[in-house]
Amino acid sequence: MNQQTGQMPALQHTTVPSARLRPDKLGVVAVAFFAIAAAAPMAAVVGASPVLFAASGPGTPFIYVIAALLVALFSVGYLRMSHSITNAGGFVAYIAKGLGTKWATGGAGIAILTYVSLQVGLWSQFGVFAQQLVESLTGLGLPPYFWIVVVLSLATALTMKGVDASLKVLGVLILGETLVVAALVVSLIAQKGFGIFTFEGFTGANIVGPGLGISLLFAFACFTSFEATVVFAEEAVNPRKTIPRAAYLVIAFVGFFYMISTWAISGAIGVDRIQSEAAGNPAGMIFDLAQSSAGSWLSLSMQILVVTSFIAMMLGLANMFSRYLFALGRAGTLPAKLASVSRTGAPTFAGLVNGVVVLAIISAFLISGADPITTVFAWFVALGTAGFISILLLTSAAIVVYFAKTKTRDNLWVTVIAPVLSFVSFIVIGYLTLDNYDALLGGAGGIARWLLLGIPLVLVAGIARGTQKPSINYASEVV
């Protein structure tokens, strides 16, 4: 590092412990921005909430609360353990601390599969939404693939440029989608009164009924960006304080956002009608409600901001995963060139690789004629969700083992009870994933189920890689 300028060299292509992202760059709000953007709260309200309403009816807001509490439970031990880990390795660094390098390398395989799959599926869905929006506004009928290539290229360029450029874009997009959902809630209250916030629908039949499994999975999928808080730890100001604060801010904001918006929507439509309305009109239910409550301006604003919400989500995911690849390159798990950083401290080469790989997979499917929603989106987001739950289960086990090995017992709730409860919870969620996998696939089933084999395969391949290459050292990343 240049002592006078405080800047990193233009590019570093060797795997050395000193290769790192620029420190003291991000505060609590900045770190939270990336995680919230990747959660795409606006897109989730419009896209995911009708699925939950169709499965659990007016119990949906409470399902989101359960999902948020489960993430918070996991965070108790996870964030305590973060006191000794401040790097971009995310869950993998935690697995290494608890279960060792071999299992961590297996976890790295699952993480790569998870985030590549999520990006492929979500970019494909974005292309369809963008195509529909532009065509409805201008009559220009360009295919979804065109919009995917253009916006994915832009997101990759911003990721390579550094966090400053991404933060400016994310700030505008997150503010826009938050305000428009707030406008919907306010308009519903103005039209129907505070009586829309009724507890009438929070019954046992709605919450723990037959739709609980699929509802909980879709609600939990809305928190897949949570790991972003620790992935940005290396660039955070005072990470031991910043990261826990940012993590709990994300959980609280996202959980409250989903709960209050779905509660207002459910009450406005009617607790006795919401389930049938969501099942019969999932794509247009929220837009129709906006139209009837505030007029065409709100409905159109929501249609536009759903698309921009996807852009924010994909930009957040690209920034997060490029840092993941950087950390794995530095540790020796992946090629050392991935540990290159630019003068701004951005993982430039990792960001480029991520964009190229995601585009290549999407291109292979769409050019061969696969449907962007029923095939690419459904298959890859289902696989990514299953992968995310798998790595959470592995990380939960690592946290339990870590505190047992270190004999840390200063606070039993933090070091024993919460981690064990979290581990058991993710076993249950893992079972629900397998039991409801066809629903995650949109009812496709068939060959798409075989993609699940990718999770144990990459786990075994990673363990073999860790056995074959003992020089892999995640501890070298720890500051």
C-alpha cells in the first residue's frame, strides 16, 4: 500500500494475506443498504407476497415475522462469532473457524452454487418484467434477453468501479421503492381507516395450516441477502460494532417492511377474500389495489419501481458475491487472480468474472429456447433457495461447534441456547424445502428436481478440494 496516498496498487494478482479490500469505507447504513437492496423489498411485496397470501391467507404478515425471528435467532451466535472474523469470506470463514478448512471449502462450493443460481434466476425474471414495462409504456417490443444483457453489463461495471458508485445508485432506488410502498399503505389507511390492521386473520388455521411450509420458504427466501452484512465486514468502519448493528437493522427493517405492507394489503382486500384473490390474480393483485386506492399514478409508479427494485437487488448481489469470490481467491480456494483489487479497493476481476459467468448461463438457456420464467427463473431460484438453507444449516453447526471447542460460556443464551435452537430450526426448514420443492419450482418438478443433486456434489467436491490442497487458509483473511 502507498503510505502517502493510502491507496492499493492498481491490481494484485497474488494470494497473500495482505491482499485486502479498502478498510474503513462503510458505516452501518451503507452496509445495510447493500443487504436491503439485495432483499428487493418492493419486488418481494409484489412478487412473493401473493404466493404467501395464496398459501396462508391473512396469516401472511405473521409468517414474515416468524421468518425474521428465525434469522434473528441465527444472528445471536453468528454475530457474537463475528468479533473474531472481519473479512469478506462470509459464511465460509465461519465454517472454517468451527468445522475446519475441508468443510469450509465444501461450504464455499455451496455458496458459489447458491449465489450464481439466484443471480441467474432473478436476472431472467428481471428481463421479462423490464420487457413488459417498456412495451406497455412505449410499444417497443425488445426481447427480455436484450434488457438482461444491457442492465447486467451496467451492474457489472458499477460493481467493478467500487462501492461508492453502487451506493449512490442504491440510495436512490431503495428510497424510491420504500416511499411508493409507504404511499400504498397510507392510501389504504386514508381510504379504509386503521381498521385494516386487524388481528382477525392471525388464527392457528391460517398460520400453521397446510400452507405453512411453502409460505415459510418463500418468506425465508426474502432474507437471502442477510449474509451481505458480514461479507462487507472488511470494508466497514469498526466492523465489530458496525456489522452487528447493520445486521439487526436489516432484519428489523426488512421484517417490518414485509409485515406492515402485507398486513395493510390483507386488511384492505379483506381477511375473508385475500387468499382467493391472491390465488386468482397473483400478478395484478397489488397493482389493482394501488389503482383503486390512489389512482393510476401509484399503480404505474409501482410497476416501474418493481423493475428498478430488481436492478437494486441484482446490484447488491453482484457487489456481495464479487467480494465472496475475492475472499475465496485470496484463501487459495479459487484462482489467485480473483483476489485482484483496483485503485478504489474494489474486487474488479471478481466482479467481471461474476458478470460473465451469470450472462453465459442465462445465454445458454435463453438462446436454446428455454422459457425465462417457468424454466430459468423457477429452476435456478429454487436451487438457490435450497442452497442458501443448506449453507445456513452448515454455518449453524459450525457456530455450535466453535463455542463448544472454545468453551465460551460467558452468556449461555448467546453461545449455547440460541445456536442450538437455530441449528434445529434449520433442520426443520431443510425438511420443508425438500417437502415443498415442487412448489418452489412452480409445480414444474421433473428434471428440475435433479438439479438438487448439485448441492451434495459441490459439497463433496469442495471437501475433496480442501483435502487435496492443504495450503488453503481462511484464517489468513482474518484481520
